[in-house]
Amino acid sequence: MIVITGAAGFIGSVLVERLNKLGYSNLILVDDFSILNKNRNLGDKAYIKKIHRDDFFQWFDDYFFNVDIVLHIGARTDTTEFNSDIFNILNVEYSKQIWHRCTDYEIPMIYASSAATYGMGEHGYNDDHSIVKKLKPLNPYGKSKNEFDKWALKQENAPPFWAGLKFFNVYGPNEYHKDRMASVIFHAYEQIRETGIVKLFKSHNPDFRDGEQLRDFIYVKDVADVILFLMKQKPESGLYNLGTGTARTFLDLVNATFAALKMDPKIEFIDTPIDIRDKYQYFTEAKMDKLRSIGYDVPNTTLEAGIVDYVTKYLVRSKYY
């Protein structure tokens, strides 16, 4: 059996769908299923059982001998939440409990880290383990992910294989429930649908023109494919960046969204809010050498192709609005 935490969420539910398409239905889905909107993501999926995250450890202790791997995708991801206790409970301590069990029961574990661990990028975006302790994340979410990464790297006892994946800017279907934390593409589509205009932050950095702030955007289906590769190959354990390795501008993103809708771009630039202006990242780009070095050579979906797929096959057909 394959355990997936965060299974009703954005990345988790797409991962469930990819596994189903490959013929896997022996799935144990873990999440907080009281969040009704998220359950829509699992409506047509095949699985054995759904387990509330609060009941998971008891179930794991009872049935560990049937578990082949744990894909720990669940986390609190709200970057605007500043109550560190919430992140410590859900992102650090919960993950430690899974780690200890996977170690004791000799079960491989893949977990979701984040590019938010890199902070302002002052140490670059290299998934080399030597820089992890130097990183300075900008918010409690990023700090919690980095704390668990640091803790994992210090452990003498570990699962037989483990990987922490530093997700960069993931976008794609099944993120509608994320509200403010949904991708810029989702919000751009919503703005176009409602007003015909997309608002982007002005640049307050003289090295970047308006709209030319850069991010590493990766399609969620590519993320799922990398997880499946690691699940099957089980290479050297450690932290792995999960982006495209090619930063693109917000103008690229918005223009591609308008193009997918066959509309002429209409963009308005607004001031970046004062409370986030001094922490605003103008450039992120994953260094992808480590993942490539272990044999993952599948080309990434281009931003334009990913947006066309997302907009035309999901957003314009969505029954959730």
C-alpha cells in the first residue's frame, strides 16, 4: 500500500490521480477531510481508505506491515500565517512522527519541503546539504520546512530511503480551495474572468522592470512525475530541488494566460504592499543538477504548454465556481 498525506489537497490529489492512471489503487489517503472543498479533489479517485490525519499514527502502528512507502505531502502552507506554533505542530512534529515510524518499520519516505526555505536567495538556490543550516526563510512556514530539513539531515537513524523535495512555484488543477495561496495563474484567470484585467505588482527594485520579477514555475503534473520517479528508483537519500531550472517573468505568465483564453493582454501594475515589500523576492530559480544527476531526464512542461493545459482543460471547465 502507498500512503499519501495531504491527499485531498492540491499536489496530493494530482499525485493520487497520476497513481490511478498507472494502475495503483492500493492507496491510503490521509488528510483533514473536514475541509469540504478539498474532498471534491477525490471525487472520482480510486483508493482503499481515507484516514483523518489525527487518526493516522494509530492506523500506521496497526498496519505498517502493509505499507510500501509514505508520500508525506501534507503540510500547513499559508505564508501569511504567523503563528509559529501551528507550523511547529503540523509541519515539524507531525513530520518527525512519520519519520520515526518509517525508520522503525523500514519504510521509504518522500516528503514535501519548500523553496521557501531559501529566503531571499542570498545563499543561492542550490540543494546542497551544506547550505541548509545557513538559510534564512522569510516566514514561519519557510522556517518550519527548513527546521525539519535540518533535523532530518542530522538523524543517524533514517528510513531506508528518504527524499525532501523543495517545491518551487507549483501551479495546476485542484488548487481552487487554497484561496490566497493558490498560484498566480489561478488568480490571473479569476481576474480575467471577472474584470478582463490582471493586476501585477510594480517593481520597487531598479534592477527589474514592472512585471519582470522572475519565478521558477513548475506544473503540478511534472511534480507528480518526479515523485513517482523517486518512488520507483529510490536513489541517494537527501534533499532535492523540484523546479524547472528556468525562471520566467510574471509578464510571461499573464501573457500566456490571456493567450490560452484567446484574448489580448490587459495588465495594470499596482504598488507592492508595504508590509511585504522589503521581503519580496525578485528572482527564484531552482538549481536542478542533483535531480538530473540521478537519471531524471524527462523534459519539463513549458510554462506556455502548462498554462494552456490548466486553463483550457480545468479552469474554463470548472464546476466549482
